[in-house]
Amino acid sequence: MKIKRVVILVLVAMMVFTTGQAIVNPATANAAGRTIRQFPKALRGTWYTYNQHHLYRLKIAATVITDNDGRTIHLHSRKLSSYPKPGTKATHPTWVTGLNFTNQKEKWTQVYGWYQTAGAGDLYRVAHYKIHGKKTPVLQVASGAGIWTDVHGFHSKSLARHYTHKHFRGERYRN
């Protein structure tokens, strides 16, 4: 009887302690339940890449990504648990949602279409590599479940021309 009482007291104490922690820190619980409201500052700016002798530009602002042809996608936040109903007419084809996460000590931003229910989406991160003896920010654009690098972006056109197809050590590429 005494052991049963001790076990019950321990369980009650654990419930009170964990409930108290959730009440003390509601911002963490709320932040974990929503997609991001803005792209990370490290991603923002104009990035250039070359593909088949053609220069491409990608502009990333706080909530908008604009490609070379002027097409834009707009970042919107929503609860992680809320998705548009299946069969819903696509009234927001340029809306996307995003998540920040860490994989193998790398900080990534994953972008999904507003109506996307499957797939890995597009992944972005900024890595710093030594180029010409200086640490240079490099936008790594990846896709797939293995987070395979598709292309690199650079802040200058000349770096993009010379290093777009370089394979940096430690990155994952498709075979």
C-alpha cells in the first residue's frame, strides 16, 4: 500500500512539473506548431548560378523569392496541423510554406508549395567555403529525401561562372 502511494505521488509530481514547464514557456510550444514567417537572413539577397552557359538569378527577400524570369513565390505561415482540404481549388498557386531544421549539423530551410502534401520540397542553406583564400557564402539548393545538392548560388556573377558546378567536400550529390 505504501509503495502504491509513493508511485502515485511521483506520477502526480511529474505531471505538475511537466505541465508547469509548458505553461512557463508557451512561445516555444507555439513556435514549434507553425511554419516560418520569414526566410532566414542568411538566405536573403541576390544569388547567381550558371547552367548550360546561361546566367540565372534568384532574389530572396524576407517573404518572397523571385526567379530569373520575374516569377515570384510568397511565403505564408500556417499551423503545421492545417492543410488545404483535398480537392480544394488552387486559389493561391504562388504561396509557399517553409520550415527550418537541422540535419547533420547543417541548418536548412525547406520550402513546400501551399497545396503540396507529399515530397521533399526545395531545400536551401548558406554554407561558407574558402574561395581565393576568403570565406565566401554559397547558397546550396537541394532536393529529395537525401538532401542532394542540385546547384550552388553565389553573390557575384563571376564566382557563379567559375564555381557553379564545383562539388564541395561534405555535400551530398546524386550519383
